Amino acid sequence: MSVSRRRFLQTTGLLTAAGLLSRNDLFAGDSKLKNYGIQLWSVKNALAKDPKDVLKQLASFGYTQIESFEGSNGMFWGMAPADFKKYMDDLGMKIISSHCNIEKDFEQKAADAASIGMKYLICPYKGPQKSIDDFKKIADEFNQKGDICKKNGIRFAYHNHDYSFKANDGQIPEDVMLAATNPGTVDFEMDIYWVVTAGADPVAYMKKYKNRFRLGHVKDRIKNTAETDASCTLGEGCIDYPSILKQAKANGMEYFIVEQERYDNTTEMDSAKADAKYMSMLSV
């Protein structure tokens, strides 16, 4: 469903405030963002051809953290968990988390993740549901996965798209899942792009549910469009990340992870490099 221009502008008023400030004001601060990551989905096509070379390039761009996803060769791209960790160590990077299929071999995945010091396993998608009760059942499932992760010394999280911020049976699914999950075992990864696309206010959610959104996807949105698939290189879109990420840090977000899914007149790797440069200028 498309988002009207009027609604989009209303819900992203905080994003346009940046226009009143100088670039130096926006990026000024006492605490430069030293560690930031990238979701490997952003470079999935290049990664499929030569994972080690892509990871080496990402390290050279300045990324110190990665978030993997479960591709055809698993979360560790054809390597044993220990070998993957060693390669990351050699590059000066850490694998913080991974998106994965939580319906299959989850206990083994949790054990593998814990064995190399990962922090999170993350459910990347559940999709729109018929009723709010379906989201309550999903919350129960998340609690079960959270318990498995806890036994292994890691944590579980859920990554949102726009559907969980759209009313279902008069309620917002994201609120329902936040209320029904155990804060001691289940965290949330806020994809800020999708919150904005849904017409919600990411900062309001961070403040309302302080310390629940421990990870964030930093993905920009093409200006003046109602398209749903409209991500772009950081700094070229309309989302005011210099302001939002300061609020995110103040409200408990620990991991800032670049993601990009659309490449107009550029490539995956060129975008990843430009995104890293943008992140290196931020203060939180």
C-alpha cells in the first residue's frame, strides 16, 4: 500500500528540521560513532560471488561490525563458525548478529552463534497477519526462541517491516508484540526506514519503549516519493539520521547497522562505501 505524500511529510516532520541547521551543527557532537555495521543483505549479489573478498572490502571501508543473513551457504558463508570468526578477527571486524530462519534447527543456530561470541539471532520477517491474535501467537513464539537464546548466552530479536506498524483489529501489531514479549530475553531491531514508510515516528517509539530497540537498521529513503521500495544511499534521502541516532543512543540502541536494498545509478559495493563514509561522520 502506498503512503500518501501528505501523510509521509506529516509523520516525518522531525526529518525536515535538519534543513534549519547547518551541516556542521547536524554532525557535531562529543561522541563520534566509532563502531557501525552493515547488514550483508546490502551486498548480497557481490557476496554470493566471493564472500571473503567482499568482507575484506567492507573492512577497508571502515565497518567494524557485520550482521549476516542465512543464505544458501548458511550464516557463515560456507565456513565453519570458528573459521568465520577467525577471518572476521583477521579483518578487525566482529559478527554481531544474523538474520535467520527461526523455524528450522534454531537450537543449533543458537549454539553456533554463541560459540563465536555473537550477540543476537534475529527473525527478519513474519509478514502481515489476518488478525491481532496471530501477532500474539508470534509473540509467544518469540518468547520461546528468546528462552533458547538465553540458554546459550545470547539474545533474540525481531526485525520489523512496515506491516507491524499498521493497524490490525484496531491495534498496532508492534505494540502488541512489544507488550507480550519478555524484555529479559527478547529485543527488537528497529528498521527505521520501514517505521517511517509506515507513517510512524521512530523516535516516539524509541522513547515509549526505551531499551527495547537495541539494534537499528540505518537505511535512507528517497525524497518526495510514495514508493515502498525506495531506499537510497545514506545522506541522499529524507531521513534525518544525525538527529534520530542521537535519540536512539539515548534510548538504549547499541548497534547501528547500515542496510540498503535499492541502487539507482550505483552499485552495491559503491553504496556500501559511501554509506560507511556517512556513518563515520555521525556523532551519537
